[in-house]
Amino acid sequence: MKKSITGLMTFLTVLFFATTINAQSKDQASVKTVVQNYFDALNASDVNKVVSYFTAEGVLLAPGAPTATGTEQLKGTFKYVFDNFTYTLAFAIADLTVEGDYAFVASTSKGSFVIKSSNQKNEDDFRETFILKRVNGQWKIARYMYNKSK
């Protein structure tokens, strides 16, 4: 009897960890997709698409710019950015952690941006930190901050 209880407890423990790992893997894949889609929308200069990846209270912390908080400020900021610049960036995730309804992503991106007024192309690379939040079962960017690597 003792062996069957121990066996059952072992089985349940393994099942619990396997289920937890599987759920984390799915969450990590979903978070990666959101970050990928964000960069795709950024490279396409699509204001509405970019903003759709943020929570309603999402925050953008860009160097040298005022903090943009909430959908309307994010739209205004990205409209200004896309009216003045075109981006072609490739990104790589350096670290991704999921803790409950929050995910933390550290990434790097490299590529170029064009200043539209002068048609000047600039090569650059950045470091990014994303904090994502699960909202109604979907991962959304709650906070996003970046700076130049150099």
C-alpha cells in the first residue's frame, strides 16, 4: 500500500511539472510571437498594428523623448516616429522569463533607420526590455524601454 501511494505521489508530481513546463513553453512561444509581431509592425511603419501589441495602459520609454502612456499617447508617438523615420531592424531575444501573468524579455536589435526629410540612412543597434502582461488570455506589452548599445 505504501509503495502504491509513493508511486502515485511520484506520478502526480511528474505530471504537475510536465504540465507546468508545457504551459511555460506555450507562454514563452506566445511572448516571442508578440515581440516578433511588434518588430514586424515597426518595420512596416504601421501605427495601429504596433499599438495593438500594447496594453491599454502600455508605456513606451524612449531615450530623449517624453514617456508615452496609454493608447492615445502611444499612437501619437508612433505616428510622429513613422512620419519622420523608416526602420529596418532584426531582433534577437537574449533572455525571456515568464512568471505568472507577466513576462520579461531582454532583446537586441540591429539594422538601420532612414531620416525621411534627408533620406539619410543610419546603421544602429539597440538593447530592449519588454515587460508583457497577460490580458484576457493574450500577451500584451505593458512596458517597453530601449536604448542604443553603444
